[in-house]
Amino acid sequence: MITAALVFAFGCYGLGLLFNLWRIVNGPNSADRILALDTMVINIIALLILYGILRGTAVYYEVSMLVAMVGFVSTVAYSRFLLRGDVIE
Amino acid sequence: MGDGGVFLFVIALLPFIGALVPGVMIRAGRNACATFTAVPTALALILLMLLAPAVLRGEVIEAELVWLPQLGLSASFFLDGLGLLFAAMILGVGLLITLYARFYLSGDDPMGQFYTYLLLFQGAMLGIVLSNNILLLLIFWELTSLSSFLLIGYWKHLPEGRRGARMALAVTGGGGLAMIGGMLILGNIAGSYNLTDILASGEAIRASEWYLPALILILIGAFTKSAQFPFHFWLPHAMAAPTPVSAYLHSATMVKAGVFLLARMWPALAGTDAWFYLVATTGLVTMVIGAVIALFKDDLKALLAFSTVSHLGLLTMLLGFGTPAAAVAAVFHVINHLTFKAALFMIAGIVDHETHTRDIKRLGGLARLMPVTAVIGTVAALSMAGIPLFNGFVSKEMMLEEAAHTAWFENPWIVPALATLGALFSVAYSFRFIVHVFGGPVRDDYPRQPHDPPAGMYLAPALLAVIVVLIGVMPFLAEPVVAAAVSAVTGTEMSPYLKLWHGLTPALWLSIIAVLGGAVLLWLHRPLARAWDAAPRPEAKAIFDAIMGAAVRLSRMISETLHDGVLSRYLAIMVAASVALGAIAWSGGGLAAPTRTPLPVPPVVAVGWVLLIVATASVVITHRHRFQSLVIISIIGLMISVGFVYLSAPDLALTQISVETVTIILLLLALHFLPKQTPVESSPARRLRDGLLALAAGGGVGAVAYAFLLRDVDAISDYHLANSYEGGGGTNVVNVILVDFRGFDTYGEIIVLGIAGFVIYALTEALLNGTASRRLRQIEYEPDRSRDRHPLMMVIATRVMMPIAVVVGVYIFLRGHNQPGGGFVAGLVISIALLMQYMASGFAWAQARRKFEYHSLIGSGVVIAGLTGAGAWLAGKPFLTSAFGYVHFPPIEEFELATAMLFDLGVFLAVLGAVMLMLHSLSRLARHAGETVNLEPMDFDPRTRAEAEADGKGG
């Protein structure tokens, strides 16, 4: 049962990644791209947790937490660049 | 090694250690400075004198320290008669020069520097004469070239001094390069680089087919150093040096190094026809040419310089004769030339010092104004002329005696005739020195009214003049020293008999001809000089400049062809070459059949693959829109991190994602000051070429990786996996590799990282102080940018994140040795936590709360790592050997302590410091671009409003 759920979830998030990719490549504007990239990071975090469940080890949870902690920083930086031009004022 | 051996090391080291002192002692005054220069010299001389009796008895004192045995290089010294003679000369004259220079240098000259250079030179020179290893000798040989460069160019404000120094370095340094080749050949023939071994295998060397090349190369080295024709021209130009330097280097020591080498190599190289014709002929030609030119020089020091060239030619010729009797004459003349020529240089310096001119035409009549100087100068000059009762006479007699029975290509009279001609001109210029400087009526147009200098200045030449007369009257005084030296030169026991009166020999008649002819030449000097000036002759300096110019042009042409600064071209050539090499290797067919089968690809992994491919292709398409391509690059970074996780390398994934984040912030900071679009600069054809190259290279790398992945290859990974826990005490193999197995690499890497941080800091610093700073100030911001500078939400969020991130960082660091993590990742995580504060509340606010300089973080990181590594030495293990143990404090679980952890702490600090310094440097640019600073933590602080309301209610 859990395997079937995992396969389904993997499929959903994989599809989500492809949609994010489409948005990043096509735009149309920079805000779309940054948002899509941020969503991509979130999808990745989900995939990491799913993979952890599949393999039955805790290491991947930690990794996903670290990705979560660090991943949003670049989104912030991109947004600041867009809004103010200078990342560190 | 006995006591004597230890003394030898001390003697060789003393000048180098002493060289550290004068530069400091000058603060205590000029006398203190000179005294502290004299002390190491005097000490070395005393030690040498303690060794002298044994050497004069015929013993050879040796000392050896193994240095690089694989190269045949050892710090070995030996002292025989020849070494003793030269070492005593170097140290003795060194003392006199120290005294003389104290009075010669004016208050404006940096005296400490001078004495430091002088001692450096003295040490190098001593090294040459004491070395028992020809590789060591070569090192000292080059050191004399370098230190003499510093000394000749001592008066940096004089262009001729700088030019002369450069010329001397080019000629003697070039000769030194040739000599390296010759010495290596010699060492190869003899099978050892030890001088004593080489000297013992003279016959094998002379019989070898490599004898001639080795001889020519070594002779080029010796001839350039000793200013032999056609390399003689640098010596007169080196006369731009202060006179103490000329007296020391260019009469007594450095120029004699070539002669010393000829004498040293005498047992190994001399005795063949090639030696005779090369060495004796060069010496003879140099002697005559030098003497002739010297007569027509009006500059006192130029006259002495060419006279030195001539006398060096004489010494070279004598050694070239290859007979023991000629060697005796050569060694004896080395002593005599030293005494009178050093005295003459000092006298020339005194005359220059007192009258402010060295032009003989403006001098004359000084005998009455400067009687002491005149007496000393006359004694020395008469010795140079070879007049009886002065020491120059005795050795010149011996030279003429040897020349008289030497045949050159079976021609019995050409050598004596030319030798006499040289002696004749030598008499002429010596007499000119006396008559035209000291003789004649007193003039009233000296640039400065001359009188005798203070005693300190003429004491040194006076002492030398006393020796000139002593040896001249009683030549047997020099016998023991000469005997010891000649025995060392010829390799056989010799006891020469030095005497004043040889009877009515042919040499005496030749001498008489020379003296009479010299007097006549001086009498005819005025018309002769006019004819000399009118006659066309090649100018050595012009030829040298032309050759140097041509060499510079040629090397510039070559380097500009190969190295034209077009980076894309270099890259294209490199990539094309590697692709071609790869294709050749591939077509060789040496690849075994695959031993593995590909694994199945899960759909999600395929999605990741699609993401990578599409993102890569998109970057190529959109790379002219810089911001957009940055966003797409993030996808690639993200996918690589996920790939690491999927392939069971979670710590690499951690590192990768942290590096990605920091890089993006760095690039955004830089992009702020860069154009947002890349202009089209290359032609379509070029882009096509580069595209094809890129495809070929990428395809090649892919094919190689694919081929390797399908085959079982022996890799070092197995060793690391097996030994990680037992050898390094950690279960996290990656971390153990970084801090233990490959700790030395990591140590180098953190140093490089730190240097990169400092360089970025220095570059932005230079940028801000440079011309770009004006353009920076003119940067205008877009008018429609957001007014949210420091949004409340972001400030609060990052403040909350900060302690969490720091705890995570510390945790990752602490467990790094056994679980995924380590100093590198921890450094990145903490720097990201700090960066968030910078982004949220602004540069100035965050900067005001910074407790440590980032520079010192880098420094302390490297120092901690280095000390940890060096700690292994205390345990008698090699650098960076780690130790570990398990500790148990009651309240917490048993845990492991490894020295690797301290090392990791160094890595952590260096990474943190370097990352922060780089970002800090880049964001400083914005401050310069006229941005206002923000001291408040956020744009809108709810607390201030609450306070205001409270105040409102209260008031």
C-alpha cells in the first residue's frame, strides 16, 4: 500500500517539477521565474522525504530540512535584486 | 666531523646571520652600524686563523651536512690552502672595507642597507671558496651575482648605477647559467657532485667525450665573472657603484671568483691543449686589451677598472699555461693584485671624495695638498707597474719568466712579446696614475679644495700599502700561504721559493723593456690620446645594448604570439587538443569489453535528467540575459545536489546546496554593477566553431564517463572505505578523507581560499581608490524600485532563523567526523545565517554588530589547522598525522575526540572568514556608489510606534 502511495506521490511531484521547468523557461517575467524556482525547491524537499520513506533511513529528513533552511535564501536574494537592485544594502 | 668542521659551518654562516643586524643597528648610529658589521667578519676571520695552522701543515678540513641526497646536493664545506687564501682575503679586505665605507658614505646614504648587502655578498663569496659540493657552489655563485647587483645599484638615484647593475647581472648571471650546465656535465662524468671526488677523477674527465662542452660552459661562467674578453665590458660600467664596492667586489673578491674557479678546477680540467688555447689565449688577449684601454681612460675608476681587467687576464693566462710554476705565479699575483688594487681603488675614492672629481684631466698636483694619500697611492701604483721593491714586481717577473718560454702554436715569441706589451702598457697607466694625479703643479680650479681625509679613511689603504712593501722587500713572507694554496691548486705537494732577485734572466730584460717603454708611452700620452680618440673602435656597450634589445624583441615576439591574451582562443586550442588526443586514444582500441550492465532508470530520475538537459540548453540560449540565465543555473545546482542525495552522498549534497546559495548571492552582488545584457561580440562563424568544439568536448567527456561506469576499475576508494575508521577514527569517509587522508591537500586548499578572499578584498579596495571609483559614483538607480528596503517580515523571519541556523551549523560541525557534515559545510551554513542578517537589515546595521574581523577569522583558521598538523611532530609523526581517542564525561554519552576535529575547526573558520570577506568586499562597492546607509534594523519598527503612542498618551 505504502509503495503504491509512494509511486503515486513520486509521479505527482515529478510532474510538478516539469511544470516548474516550463514556467522558468517560458516566463513570461522574472517574478514568474523566481516563484517557479522556489516551488521547485519545495518539490525537491518533498521528493527527498519520499525517498527517505522509500529507503527507510533518517538521513534524508535531515537533508530535506537543510535544503529547506538554505533553499529560500536564494529566492530572497533574487527578489531583493529584482526589487531594489542591491542584495545587501 | 671534528671541531674544525663545526668552525667551517660557523664561518660560512656568520656573514648571513650578521647581515640581519646592520639594518637594525643603524638606528643606534653609524659607528654602531659599522661595528656590528665588523664583528661577524672579525669573528669569522679569527675562527679561520684558528684553522689556518692545520691547513698550512697540509691538512684539509671537511664538514658535511646531508641536504638533498637524492639530488647529490649536500651542504658540505672544506678548507684547503686555496680556500684559506681566498677566505682570508675576503674576510680581511671585508674588514678594511667596512672601516673605509664608514667614512666614505655620506649621511644621506642608507648605511644599514649598505652593510647588509655587503655582508650578504661576503657570505656568498665565502660560500664559493669553501664549498665542497659543486651544486652548493653554484648556489653561492648566483648569490654573488644577486648581491653584487644590489651593491652596484646601491645609489638607486643614479641611472648609470642602475644600468651598470643590470648589465653586470645580465652578463655574470648569464655566465652562471652556462656554468650550471658545465657543472652538471662534470658531475655526471665524475659520478659525484663532491668537489674532492671530481678533482680526484681528473683523468677520467679529460678523457671523456663530454670534456670539451663541459670545459667551454664552465669557462663561460668563469670568464664572465672575471671580466675576460669579450665579456670584460660590464666591469667598467659597474664602476658606478660606491668606491668601497668597487674596491671590494671589483678588485679583491668577486672578479677573482672566476680565477678562483679556474684554480679550483685546475686538477680536473687543466693540462690539455684545449685548456691551454682557450684559457691562456683569452687571458693574454684580455691582458693586452685591458692595459691598452686603461691608458686612455680619463676617469680614475675606469682606469683602475680596465687595469683590473688586464690583471685578471694575466691571472687567467698564467692558469692557462697549465704548469705548476705558472700556478705559483698566479697564486702569488692574486695576493699582490689584491693588496695594491684595493689600495688604489680606495685612494681613487679618497681623491673623488676630497676633490669631487675623478677626471684625471682636472687633477694634478695633489702630492702637495694630500701628502699622505699621495704616498699611499704612489706605493700602490708602483707595485702595479711592477717596480722592484714592491710586491707587483716579484709576481710580474715570474709571469714574464713563464711567458718567455711558452710557445703558442709552435711560435716561440708571440706570447712573450704580447705579455711584454701588456706589461709595458701597465707601466704606462700606472705612471700616469702617479704623475697626472699627484705630480705636476698645484692647480687652482679643483671643484673642491682638497686636503687629506680623516685617518679612518686612509688607514685601510695604508695598511695594504705596508703589506705591498713588506712582501715586495721580503717575498719569502708569503711563502707558506702560497705553498699551501699552490699545493691545493696543483694537487701535489709544492714548496715554491719566492725571491726578489732572479739574476739576469730573460724576464728581467723584458721587465726593463716594459718600464722604459711605459715611460716613453706616458711621455707621448697627449698625441697618443688624440689619435686614440680619433680612431674608430667598436663600443662594447652599444653592442651589448643591441644584443639585449634584440633578445627582448625576440622574446616579446614569441610571448606575444603564444600568449596574446585572447582567453577564448587559449580555451579553444586546449579543448581542441584534448578532444584530438581523446579521439586518438579512443581509436587505439585498448578498451576492454564492458563488465557491468546499466541500471534501470526510475521515472523521477528521468525527470531530473530532463530538467538538467533543458536547463543547460536554456542557459546557452538565454545567456545574454544575465539575470534570467542565473535563475536557470539555479536549477542545475539544485539537480546536482539532488543527484548527490540519490547517489548516497548526502554530505556532498549539503555542501553543494550551500555553495549554490552563496554563489548566487555573490553573483547577484556583482551583477548589480554590471550590464544586465551581454553584447554580441563574436562572429557567427566563431560561435559555430566554439559550439562544435563544446559539443565534441562534452560528448568526449560523456563517452569517457560512460565507458568507465560500465567497467570495474580499481580505485583508491576501496582503501579509504577500509581504513577510514581504523586509521582516521571516523565513519564519515568523505570527512576522514578531507581532514586526514588528504589533510595536506585540504590545508593547501583553505590557504588558497583565504588568499582568494584577501585578493577580492584587495581588488575592491584598489577599485575604490582607482579610476573606476568615479564611474561607480555615477551609477543611477532605477526610479521605480521598490520602497521596501528592510521589510518587517523579512527582518523578523531572519532573526528567528539565525539561532536555529547557528545551532544546525554547530551540530553539523560536531558530528562531521562520523556522520554527514564537517567544517566546510558548517562554515557555509553559518555564513548563510549571517548573510541573511545582512540582507534583511542592511550592511551598516549588520556591520555594527560584527565582533570579529573576517581577515582574522581566515588567519586564525589557517593557523589552527597548521598548528594541529604541526602538533603531530611533537609525537614524532609526520605533519598532519591525526590521533583520536574516546572520552566520557558522566552526564553525556561517551564521545570521540580526534585531532582531526581541531583541524576541521581551522577549515570551518577559514571558510567562514573567506566567504564573509568576499561578500563584504563586493557589497562595499554599493556603499561607494552613493547608497545611503541604514542604521535601523527595519523600515518600520512597530515598537517605535507603540512608544510614540505611549508618549502621546502620557503627554
